Amino acid sequence: MATKAVPAIKCTDLTKVFGQRKALDKASFELPQGAFLSIFGPNGAGKTTLLRILSTLARPSSGKAQVLGHDLIEKPGDIRAYIGLISHKPLLYLDLTAEENLLLTAKLYGVENPEQRVSELLATVELTSRRHDIVRTFSRGMTQRVSIARALVHSPQVIFLDEPYSGLDPHAVRIFDDLLQKIRLQGVEQRDGVGVEQGDGVGVPLFAEAKSGTPTPSPCSTPTPSPCSTPTPSLCSTPSPRTFCMVSHDMQKGLALATHLLLLERGKVVLFAEKDQVDPEEFVHLYHKSVGMGVA
Amino acid sequence: MSNKTSKLDALALPFLIIGGVLIIFAFVFNFTVTPMALGDIEVPEPAMIGGKIVTTTLLLSQKIFFYHMPVAVISMVALAFTAAYGIMFLRTRNTKYDIRAQTATEMSLVFVSMTMVSGVAWTRHDWGAWWVWEPRLITYLILMLMVIAYFILRTAVSDPERRATYSSVFGIIVAVNAPISFMITRLVPSTHPVVFRSDSGLPPLMLIPLLLTILGFSLIAFALFRQRVRARQMEEQVESLKLRLDDLRG
Amino acid sequence: MSKKNDAQQMSATYKKPSTFQHYKILLGKDLRREFRTREMLTSMGIYTVLVLVIFGIALMQAPEKVDILQMAGGLFWAIIVFTSLLGLNRSFSYEKEDGALEGILLVPLDRSVIFLSKLTANLLFLLIVEIIAVPLFYIFFLSGLPMHPTLPWALLPLLVGTIGIAGVGTLLATITINTRGKDVLLALLFVPLIVPLLYACVSATTLAITGSPTLMDAYVPALALAIGYDVIMILVSWVLYDFVVSA
């Protein structure tokens, strides 16, 4: 059994080569659980490749990658149950209803009592009234909300975000931010075998009753008999805090949300550090420099 | 990427020459020493033999068999290599196998085209029609179409890794399909008379040019294969040098 | 019990579904989607009627004496091949449309289940279209002709052939969905690969329709070879599918 020190993501010399092109070049970093990693870099720096490898949609050419202590390359199947992906593509069947899409995913992941979980998720993303509508009729923002619910159906411990803001209008961005904040502060229930070391079986509800419209609803404000009775979010996020890994072109969003920063350039890790240890201005400068190089 | 020329590459040119010489020798042998299948007869005027009108041209058309059969065999062997390299690619994800699979399929295309040309020529003289829906020709026609489809598939996929994966899978499928189509077209009864030629038990004087031609074409196919692979590897090296140059400039 | 308590109770329970359950869930998804949009069924059905009309016009000038029974098997198989091409092209377009397939790939499941469920769905849709096509074909081309009692035997090669078409077609459609000019490319890859099956099935179908006196002598080997094709090609496609769908 893994201990609490197990990193959420650990990459060692992760390389993706095809032919002569190196999409990733010996990328190494270690991200602790509960962190929010923002990945920056110019186009073609390997951001999406890294995210696709970590979310088991692509295979690296060499190097090692572990998520929650599980080897991604040897046994990608083991880790898929614990990761979620929110992409700029909704990953949904547009001709199925919101509820059908979520039920499909819930059943595939083997969530027990899927109907209940799906109603809960629909409430969280504030789509209960539209649950029986076909996703094709939804606006971009609504589709994205279903997509978030989809990614959370199995209560993943590591969530990957691939350009989640692209194509969203300001209103949808705000709702998305709220949701992100919400799921960040909430714990993940325990499952066997993954790098969480915590007391037995105290499941924390995935979503404490969400109040719609509140800008940053904290689960601590709800009167649930959960460990969330202290005002500090860090305690709320036990037993296992979620880890986030985001690729976004939105510099400000990325910096605001992040606890850790990763700058990629031509597949190489230029910088990986905790946000507190990096001077934001310096980082922005570094970023612009590498973007400039990517263009040239 | 290694810069050195492998031993196999060094053999390419000699093999090409030896192969050519063998084929020319077999060609001469075929027309001078090898007897005719129906016996060594001259038919200056059209004559009836065994209920068929026979001319010298018709009799000589059987000589096509000595080229048709070897190129057909080699096109099949090349396809087997496509599949083998395809499997190796899927196992290792090493581009070098994709290059080889692609090149092997090119060899298959060259030889299957030669098979078609010789087959049609033979049909024309043996049955008096340019095309007959006969098992051998159907097999090679669809084989040729599949090999052409392989290359169209390659050009239709832009992502190199995906292209290599798809073409490996398709190459394997084609190689599995080819013997099936060979069997089905021969074993399924059709309303057309199926012409089975028992090619076994050829007299030695016929066997010699046949084997020599097979050997000669094999050597040529191998030489062409090595040269193409080498050319592709060099292209890749140029690409990688370009990339490195870009890096240094950046 | 309050809602929150329920949530708390269910939150810890996950049970990995069996491969067969995954198969059922994915197949259910395809069927539900199709019966809602009727995208494939409508287009394939109308297309079948159109090809029948074209054949009717094309054969209109043929003299009465032409033995349509000898040609019927071949004509019918031409319809099946063209129609299935149309349906197979559709069967993956919605998987790709908004990354839905990627959503499935994120789930821990045996990826060849995707192949089997898709194959089954395509097979069912093709069979439904054939249920329309067979009587129409009979009415348009064969009614009024003396039929041989062996005619029902033509349904067996139809089933065997459709299984093979669905199997090979599902693999190839997964490939061509990621290519440029996917519709044409599917035809280019699919038709040559299917020729051996077509050859055997046309032969068996024609024998059944014409009621040849030596029926069983030729029918059985033709059908057996078609089944052999199905088994080998579907096995190979099944083994290779993981590579294709993950690429």
C-alpha cells in the first residue's frame, strides 16, 4: 500500500519521439497530491502530448510515468479509474441526453447506484432541469458543464484539464471557475489500492449540496457531518485532495489557479517549481521569451 | 541513426547485377533449350491440335508462364514481409520497421503489377480475350487493388505515428486476406470453367529456367528493397539534421 | 433517508463491470442513439431502394429471355455491399464528432470490447435493412417467376456474409474515420478485402436461387469457406483493434 508521500504524478525522462520529431524530450517532474499544476509553453512545446500521455490516451516512447504510484505505461488500465479528463472537446455523444451521457459513463466505470450519482452531478452542474434534453441542443457552456460532470462521475483523484476555457463565453467561464473551485475543495472518497493513506472507509460525498450561484461555495459551509467542519480548505480536502493538471493558453487563469508551474519548450522542461518560489513577473517574462522562440 | 552502410546495402548492387544476368540467362535458356509443353513442334500454319486451333504464337505464349509465376511468387513473399514488419512495428513502435513495411509493400506493388501484365498477356493469347474472370487473375487484381489502397491510406493520414499504425494493421490484414482470396477463388465452384494447371512435375529443362528466374527476381527485389530503405533512412537523417540546425539557430 | 446520507453511502462503492457488461452498455448506447436519430437506418434504407431502382432501369432493356435467376444473387450482393459501405461510414462519425470515443478510451475497459459492440450494432442495423431489402428485391425482380424450393437457403449466406462485412467494415471504419477523404477511402480499403467473401456468398446465394441439381455439392463448400473467412478475418480484426482504436 502506498503512503501519503506518493506523488500524484511522477515523470522520469518522459520522451515522446516519432520519426525525427521530439514532442517530449526527457521531461521529469514530481507533483505532490493536492497540487494544481499549470502547464505553459508555446505551441508545439509538447503540452498536449504530455497531457495525453498522463491521461493514458497516448504512449510515451521512453521514460517512466506514474500516476498515484501506478505505472502508466505498463498498466494503463489500473490508473484509468482514478483519472478524469476535462477537454475542450466535450467527449460526449451529442445525440444522447445529458442524463444518458452521464449514465453511460457511470455504468462503464462501474459506479454503483448510477442513477443517484448522476442526479447528484446534474444538480452540481445546475442542469437538473435540462437533464432529458439532447446535448446537441445545449450551448457551449452547458455542454462544457455536462462534460465536467462526465469527468467527475467516477470521482477521480487526478483531473486533467486540456484547454478547458477555449470556446467558453465569459458567463460560462465564471460558472466553470466556480465549479472548479468547488471540486478542488472537496475530497475524494477512498478506493483501494491507490496512493492514499487514510483511515478506513470514511467516504466524503463528492459534492456536498451545492448552492447555485454562490461564487466560491465551500463545502465547509454545508452542514454535513463530514470532516469539513473546520474552515481551512486544506483540511476539507482530506482524505485525499484532488490533483489538477491544466494546459491553458490563458496565462492569468493558469497562474491564479496554480500551486505549481511547468514551462515546456520544444518538449523540454524549462521550469518546474512551486508557484510561491517563482517570481510571477519573471515567469511571465520567461514564458514570453519561449513563446517568441517558438514562433521564430 | 547510423551513418554507416550496412553489409546488406553493400550487397545490393552485386545482387542487382547477378539477378539481371540470371534472368537474361533464363530467358535465353527458355527459348532455346526448354521444350514446349505440348511437345517440340513447329506450327507454321494454324492447325487443329486437340480440338483447338493452334498457332506458333499460341504455343509460345506458354513461355510467359516462366515470368508470370516467379513475379507472382515474389509479390506474395513481399507481402509477407509487409505483414512481418507491420507486426514488428506494432510491437516496438520503431519507425525503422514502418519504413521497411512500406518499402516491402512497394516491392509487392511492382511485382504484382508485373504479374498482372504477364497474366493479361497470357490470357489474351490463351483464351483470346484481354480479361477473363478467372481465379488467378481475380486474386491478383484484388491483391493489386489492396496494395494500391495501402498507399492511398498512407497519404490520407497526416499524423506519422497514426499513419504507421494504420498501415501496419492494414498490411497485416492484406497479407492474411491474400491467401484466403487465393483459396476461395479456387475452391468455390463457379459457372466458369476453372483452369487448374498442375504445375508440379515439370521436366528439369523447364524447371531450370523457372528456378533461375525466381532466383534472379528475388535478388533484384532484395537489392531494390535495400536501396529504397537506405534512401528513406537518408531522407530521415536529412530531416533530423534540419531540425538540429533549427535548434542551433533558435 | 436524506439525500446527503445517500450520497455518502454510495460514494465509496465501485465495482468494475465485467467485459460482458461493458459490451452490453456500449451496445445499448449505439442502439439507443440509432433508434433516436435513425441516421444509419434511414440513409441505408433509402439507398437500398435507390440502388434497386437503378438496377431495374439498367435491366429494363434486357430481353425477356435473360435468366434473372442466374443474376439475382450477384445483383443482391451488390446492393448489400454498397449499402453497408454507407452505413459503416456513418457508424463512427458520431464517435469522433466531439471526442466521444476518447471519453470511452478513458474508461478502464478492454478496448476490443468496443470492436465487438460496434460490430454487433452494425450487424443489427445491416440485418434490419436487409429485412426491407429482401422482400423488395423479390417483388421487383423475382415475383412471377417460378421459384425453387431451395430459395430459403439463400438466407444463410446472407447472414454469414453480413457478419463478415460488419466485422471487416468495423475495423476499417475505425481506421478511415481519422483520415482525409474518409468516405472514399473506406470503399477503397473495404471492397478489395471483402471480395473473397463476396465471391463465396454470391456463389452460394446463386446456387440456392437457381436450385441447381448439384446444390449441396457446391453450396456447402462455398458456405463453409465464407464462414472460414468470417472467423479468420474477425479474429484478426479483433486482435488488431486495440492498436487501431488507441492510435
